[in-house]
Amino acid sequence: MKDTFKYKGMRKKLINELREKGISQESILEAFDCVPRHYFLDNAFAEQAYSNMPFQIGSGQTISHPYTVAFQTQLLDVRQGDKILEIGTGSGFQTSILCSLGAKVFSVERHKPLHLKAKLILQKLHFTPRLSFGDGYKGLPLLAPFDKVIITCGAPKIPKDLIDQLKTGGIMIIPIGEGEKQQMKRITKTSETELEIEEFGVFSFVPMLEKRAK
Ligand code: SAH
């Protein structure tokens, strides 16, 4: 796959759309300019890669809407060097946006084919996150604590292990809810035992499921 002026032009339009919808952090818009989203999609979808739409990526999963990726990233308030745990690598697109912002990214995916595919694309783009095949509910205890945690699938409730792996003062962005719709939440770990929870509207994600897929 190649990046061309045509795709670059399409990205500029998408960036304007994101700006109009309220994404104001310039570094995030720049990251969307740098990362070719069509690399993360099947060739058949390349022409639509810069419309604000989700697409099938295999294993019954979808790449999130660009707006959803930008919105979660904005809530995450990414700083250079932040150590971030992502649950749900999927296509690797969200991972690459976080890398592009200078974060040290650790991402977990429960479907092996998606994990392997994301690994190849991210290597090709010269991003160096640490990708794991595993159950995101468990997180990565040996690599904890993390400054931030981002969950890109719909969780039925706040996963306790992942709160334990978050630093005090750290934040988790997580869509919570079973079924079709989830409430986007920002959880701040204000102390070892206390959480502050804020809500940011309704989104639609594939479910966060237990255990690695077969
Ligand atoms: N961030 C991705 C979104 C992919 S959809 C992107 O930009 O493409 C969400 C992903 O979460 C799916 O790939 C799904 O397999 C994965 N997932 C669901 N439950 C999980 C779990 N318990 N651990 C790790 N990944 C999980």
C-alpha cells in the first residue's frame, strides 16, 4: 500500500471534520495527518478510509470511527513519554495515534490474527509500541504501573485489575455498558483507594470479552 497526494488530501478533509466536531488539540490533528488510516484497512475500503466510519477488520471486529479515536485520545490528555496501556489493539490505528503523540504504548489484543497484523503495519510505519496477545482484563501486571489506560472496547464494568495497574493521579478512558451503547467515562485515580468518575456521552463499541480468543 502507498500513501499518495490523494490520500493526504482526504486526510485534510477528515481533520477539518474532526475540528468541526470539537477536536481542538492540535497535536492530535497533526497525528491524524501523519498516520495513513488506509494502511489499517482492507484494500477494498481504502477509498473510504478517511470518511468518519468504522470498518470490519477481521475476527468479527471493527476499527473505531476516527472521531471516536480522536475523542478518546483528547480525553486521555497524552503527554510526551506517557506510559499508556491500551486494551483492544484491533487494527493498531489508535495505537499508532498514541505513538505519534510520543507516548510509550503497551497494547493488548485477544485475537491473534489481529495482533499479528497490527504488528506488521506498525513496524512498517516505524512505530515501536509493545504489542501483546492476551486478555486485556488482566492487563500487564509485570509492566505496571501506567500513567494512563485506554480501553477501546465496551466494558460491562470498570476492570479492577486495570485500576490497580494505574498510577495514583493517572487516568483511564473507558466506554462502559453492555449491549449496543456505552457511556464514555474518564476515571481519575485520585488516591490509592479513591476514583473520580466523569461522563462524556454515548458511543458504540464491540464488547470487551473475557480471555484470549481461540
Ligand atoms: N483500537 C482499535 C479498536 C478495535 S475494536 C482500533 O483502532 O482499531 C476493539 C478491539 O478490542 C477488538 O479488536 C477486540 O478483539 C478487542 N478486545 C475485546 N476484548 C478484549 C480483551 N479482553 N482483551 C484484549 N482485547 C480485547
